[in-house]
Amino acid sequence: MTPFVSRLLSLVFSGMTVCARAQPAPLAPASPSTAGAATAPAVATLTPRQVDHLAALGQVWGFLKYFHPAVAAGQRDWDAEFLRQVPAVLACRSVAARSRLLSAWVTGLGPVPACPACAAPPTKPVRLAPDLRWAHDAKRFGAALREQLAFVAANRYQGPPYYVTQVGATTLFPHEEAYAASPLPPPGLRLLGLCRYWNMLQYYYPYPYALEGEWARVLPELLPRFAAAATPLAYRHAALALFARVHDGHARFYPPDALLEAERGAYQVAAEVQFLEDHAVVVRVRRDGLVPPCPLEPGDVLTHLAGTAVTDLVKQRLPETGASNRAAQLNTIALNLLYCATPQVDVQVVRAGRSLHVVSPAAPVGSVPPVQPAVADSMYRFLTPEIGYIDMARIQGAKVATLMRAFAHTKGIVVDQRNYPGEFVATYLPGFLLAQPVAYAKFTQRDPTYPGRFLWYPADTLKPVGATPYTGRVVVLVNEKSRSQAEFTAMAFQATPHGTLLGSQTAGADGNTTPITLPGGLKTLMTGIGAYYPDGRETQRVGLRIDVPVRPTIAGLREGRDELRDRAVELIIRAPARTK
């Protein structure tokens, strides 16, 4: 962190800067180190007027960051400029005064040259136009400021951008300082982080139309929480609430945050939980002698954990659980439900209609070796002499040709995609099922000439692999654990002549990921490109189109049956004889 930024942080919320005085922007690229510490007065509350002032500052700051030639080219230390303006904006006593301040700020950046090329139509069809409605709001911005913003948008920067770039189809945000010296950044940097994230999503997220409610409301709703976060954990929970507002399965801490991991609990019950009809149901219990014996059984419905109702835990965690749909949210909650702070935990369950209380031991997190697969539980095997099975969690590209030769004369194959693929084979393995090319997905990517605009790209095509296509029925198992690359792979199978998707709603987070860095060293992701079926149907949030809906039942779990796999086998057996 530069000394200049440190000095600015000491002014944030101090009221030392007068609203009417606009500060010139320093001519310095943003390349601060994280050396040194900065402090700012704690802020317990913000008035509604101050919240609106900060939201307006954050919107204008982010717009200039990506549109204004002097800023988008990296000629200003733009983080420092945000911090410089915060005290002045907070001191404003009216919207008119705020508009004058921000207008003078824009003027101080220098003239914007005319851009005739900016008026040219895009070379590809437009899927998403920039949403700049906020900049035309006469109730929040004066006429002079609105005119300035409109002129900058119409004559936006067209050179190599400093704050955004692209590698292949992946959008990246270079030159974003992590300010990682402290797990709890000062208030000014926390607000900067919220505004940084808001603008990244505003201009580089392909699915803003899929959000619940207007994205513009997120800033005023969460600014008070970020300002008041008094501990590292409170700051991280504010970030979780922000990520959850995106409704994107990629919007989570990645890699997992150490402080949140520690808060989750140092022990874990050796069982797996899945939500079925909003009930937390035990689906597997580990009994290999490597963990303390667990009294839970498959089919148990968890009602209370450590004295707290599971329904209350779900209500508490949903607002901070980032996922594209409720099924995916519940999956994330289920993954974390059996962590606890002590070596044993009180559990209340309903088993075969009876309420039971048990005390379950829990093993220290990280102390138990991974589950070892049974001899018969390999990457691929035969379920019957006529039906093959592929576990996509263990798939290896180098083994695909071998397994397809092994299954060459079977009547069908069950592809288990209730997991994340072991390797990327989405455009390879389904090719063994094709006699001719077929479109399987189409995508949108950002328009580098206009932040906020996304363009359609031609549909991607699967190509045949091998001389003789496999003509048996292929049934792909999916559920809420099928996310991102798993969904992409399942879409490719679904495009083949005999591919069928069986199961339930997938995670609805297709497409590649863009990493994001926030103050305090927080790391997260967002979906960076739009992924659709070839006919333009959505996958984000809604998940994939399920051909045969099937969900497990509590009775099936108690009997040890895999009902999705059983139904897939039934479909293959009943399928017409395969063509030669």
C-alpha cells in the first residue's frame, strides 16, 4: 500500500474534506505494494444520505475506470482516487452538491477525445446491451454530470485496457491490489472492495438479467454492512452476502477462506448428507474402520444438530450461500452441515418414522485419509454384461479410447456425472457417439469495445471420433452436484443421437470462470462467458434440460439402492435393439 493511499485512509470518514472541493487525480499507475499499515476511524453506521452518496460515488468511479480514456488506460491510481473522494462525498449535504463534486472530478480527468469508431455497430449479434440506466437518473445526478457520463460512454476508451484483459475466452482483471496485509482492511478499503466487485459484475458478467432484483440496489443495501464489519469474520460474512446476491454457483470463496473454514468447525462427522424435498437426509455413512463408528444410517432425516433445528440452520445460511438455484444452495449447505466444534455432536433424526437422539463422534478435519474405492468401483466397469458404467469423477482422457472399445458391443452406457469431471473430456468422449458433427452449445463473450456488451458467437460443434460410432443408448446421471464443467460435459452428451439426461436440476453455473481479488486478500470467482443450448435456451440458474426426472427417495436410501442408476439401467434394457 502506497504512503499516499495510507494518508487517504486516515482521512476516510474523518470529515476533513469539504464536499465542494474536488481533488485532482494523481498521474500514477495503480501499482501499490502492501507494505505498511493504514488505519481509519471505525464506522458503526451510515446515514441513508451517506449511503446514497457512497453508492453514487461507487457507480461513477467504476464507470470511469472502464470507460474514461485517462483511467481505463491506467494513467491514474484509481483506488487512491476512490479513497480521496470518500470523505468529500460523505460531507455533501445534498444530491446537487454531490453532483457538482463528481462533475468537477470528471472534468479534472481531462478532455475526452471524440471516438467515431464507437458509433459503429458490432460485428456479431448482441445478446446483452450495457445497462447504464443508473447514469441517466435525474433524481440522483445533476444535468451537467449526466451529460458528461453520456459523452464518455459515447466516446469510450478503445485502446488496450489496464484493468481488464482476456486470455482465450476468459476475462481477467489484472492490476487489482489485494491489500492483504491485514485480514480486516480499514473501512475505506472495505467500501472500495464492494464497489470494485459491483462494477466488475456490472460490466463483465454475462447474466445480469438472471439476477433477482436490480443489481443497482445491491450497493446501497450492502454498503452499511461493509462499513460496519468490525472483525475479519464479519467482513467475510459481508462478502458472502454479496456473492450470494449474484446467484452464480461460481461466486464463492476460491480457494476456500481459512478463517471461514476454521469457523465451520475443527471436526466432521463421517457421513454424507443430501437435501431431498427440503429434508436433510443421510445418504452415506463411512464404515471403513478409519473413522470413529457413526450411529447414523442412510435414510436418516436430520432434524437437529447440537440442539439447533436444521430448518433454522438452513434459514440462517441461505442468505450467505452463493449458488445459482436453491437445489445448489442446499447442496452447499449439506456439504458443511456435519462440521462441528467438538469431537462429538448431539444429533436428532427421524428413522423409519421414529424420532431418535444419538451422539455421533466426529474426526478432526484433515486427519482422515480419503475413501479408498472398492476393487470393482473403478473409472469404468460393467453393471451387466450388456451395460457399461463410467464414473466421470475418475475419468482420464488417456483411457477414453480403451473404455469405449470395452463397451463397443454393449446395449448402453450409464455415465455418472453427479460429480466434477476428473479431466476435461467434454469435446472428446461424446465424439465416440457421433457419425457426423453436431452443434452442442453456443456462447456469449464480452465486447472489448464496449464494457457491458456481450455478443453471440457461433455454436460450438462436436466432431466424430473414430471410424465407427457407438450406437447404444447413453444415459447421463445428473443432479445438483453437476456444476460448471460437469454441466458442459452433460450438454455435449445430450447433443448426441442417443444421449439422455436423467436426474434432477443441475447447479446452473455453466461457462468458464473469472478470478476476482478483493481487499484483505479475499479471492472469489464469477462466471465469465454466457453458455446456452444451440437454440439459445438458458442454462444459467435453471440448469440443464432434464429428459427423465428422477430423485432419490428416503426408502431407496434405507434399502441401499441407487435409484438414478437403477432407472438408467431400466431405460437401457427397454431401449430398442441398437443399430449395427
